[in-house]
Amino acid sequence: MRLIFIGPPGVGKGTQAKLVKEYFQIVHLSTGDILRKEISRGSNLGNKAKSFIDRGHLVPDNELLKIMSKRLNEKDVKKGFLLDGYPRTIPQAQGLDVFLHQKNQKIDAVISIELDNKNIIKRLSSRRSCEKCGNITNLLFSLPKMEGVCDKCDGKLLQRSDDSEDVIIERLEVYNKQTSPLLTYYQKKEIIKKVDGSGNIDNVYKIILKVLK
């Protein structure tokens, strides 16, 4: 099973991807996680990516294509994969199609998780990340036992730079301009499945499994 999850930031792509990958026993590939690792290492790629992410912009296509092609050639993705946060533009999608065609592979389905902007802003501005272990919590759904402190390791909970309201609005504008055309792109391929992301985690998960069966 080879899947792509599409949707604006804050709709729960990452959360659902982790559940779905366990169900199908495939690898969850999150572009965001890969980029954050590079940023934490202070690599040239990470520094380049950070300059774009901090402004709510997408990392250039050519940089992401290099990263993802290398990752998709690794052994653990042979049984299948779930792409979360990639592709985000038509050129990225076309580059992915060329890469998979060369490997005699194809995408089985594209899951589009949908949610209105008001709820997206509310969700993202309430998200906190532990500076110590990286655990992410959302104040809307799960308040920490001690305010500002991670339940897992007692590390400090911080708001990511790209989760401030101004940057969220910018990210949504970028999404609507550059990423939403992917819906049309995959609709033409007749592999897109639209899912309402306004429900709780369990309900959205059940809907996704239903449309994939």
C-alpha cells in the first residue's frame, strides 16, 4: 500500500498517518519530521529549510525532491509507505510520479483531510512541543498535568515558531495557492479520497479506513 495524505496544516495528517501506517504495516514518511531533524543538526539543508519555514513558506521543490528520492530508495519502504506532507506542489507530484514509474510503482490512494480555517488556526495555535523529547501535545485536547511541562519527560513545552497565528495564516495562504491544486491533479487520476477532519481522532481514523477498503 502506497498512500499520500494531503490537507492544510493542523488537520491532523500526522496523527492519522501514524495510526494508518500501523494498520497497514507500512512506513510513515513525514517531510516535517525529516526537515526538523536537519534543522536540529544545523546542517546546510536544515538552515536553508528553517529560513523558509519560519516565514511560513514551503521549502523549494528541488531540495525536497532530493531528500524524498533518497529516502524512498531505502529498504524499509519496499512493503509500502505513507507520505505525510509531500508532495505539496504540482512539480513535486510530477517528480514523484516519474520516480515511482521508474521503479514500476504507483500511488494507491490520496487521502485529503479537510477542515475550515477557523478550526485550523485554533488547533495549531494551541499546539506545544517539548524542547527535550520532542513530544507534541495540544492544549485543546490534552492539557499537561503541570502547565508548560511535558508529561513524558518534564521538559519545557514551547510553541513552535511556525505555530504563531500570523505564521499560520501565512501557511494557509501558501497552501491554498500552491498545494490545493494537487486535489485537481489527483482527482484526474481518480485516486483521491476526501475525508472530513472535524471529528475526533478515532472517528476520522475509522472514516479513512472505510474509504481505503
